[in-house]
Amino acid sequence: MNRIFSVFALLLTIAFFSSCGLDQNQSSKELAREMNDRKIKRVTDAQLTVTVDDWGKAIVQTSRKALTTELAKKSNDKSLCSLEGIPAIQKLEKQYAVSIDLLSSKDTANQALDAKERELLLAYRYNALNKLEQIDNIQKVHDTLFVYNSPVPVDDIICKTCTDDAALSFVIWRVAFKKREVIRRINPKKLQ
């Protein structure tokens, strides 16, 4: 009986210390990240804008690929336009601490968006109505947020599926970056 109790006590002790080691390892990683986040970084607005532009293009490209793949599997499934349940997009949102959305004509009146963003959407909508060239855009909102917008080509399956106006094919990618999170994730050594 004592032998069984001794073996059990030994196993319990080993399990306890090994789990403490895992927690300590996790805590060490979090502490290292926190210390790195607290380092003073000198980043100019121009460098932030270039970084947001680069990351925005990469995020939109990956998101577009993921959504196109899902739309190919489930043709004309408008529920996919909310981007919920698409693992690759959720992973990007977590990795970059961003929110990724698809906007359409109805969003020109969306009060959840800043007035600057609604004005920009109206400009994109005007260009779509008049068949003018659409280009990517970065909007700085209240010094705390960068919004990267990228129009979806009219002949793209995303635009055809996710537009909310049959008379006007109009869909825009919106990637919202919190300035603080961009600075936190940026590597100053790689800046120009």
C-alpha cells in the first residue's frame, strides 16, 4: 500500500512540476513580448502609411483568395460575404489585430463607419456609377485608426456575389488597423 501511495505521490509531483514548467514557459514568452512591446520605437507617419499599405495589400490578396475558394465551393452563397467562418480570414484578423470587411452600396449610410469613411465610399460609388478607375486607398481616422480600402473588380466573383444593388456592381474590401497594434507589430529595423 505504501509503495502504491509513493508511486502515486511521485507521479503527482512530476505532473505538477511539468505543468508549472509549461505555464512558466508560456509566461516567459508573454513577458518577452510585453518587454518588446514596451521598447521605444521611432516610427514616422510615412512609415506607418507604407506599412499599412504593404500589409493591407497582402491581407486583401490572401482574403480574396480564401473567399474566392469558398465561393467556388458554394456558388452564389451570399452568407459568405460577411466573411464569418472563413478560417484564413479569421487567422489574418488575429495575426494583424485588424478587422476585415466587405462593404457595398448600403454601407454609404452605415453610421457605424466614420464620416470620412462614408464620404470615401460615396466617392468609390460615384466612380463605379461612372465607370471610372478605382484605386486602393488608406484613410487615417482620428489618429488612432488606419483604414485600407481596396475595390473589387466588377467582373470578379466576389463583386458579382456580394453586391447589394443589382443595377450597380460595387464592393470594397475594408481592412481597419489600430495604430497602436501596427506600431506594436512593426519591426523598426526593417523600416526605410
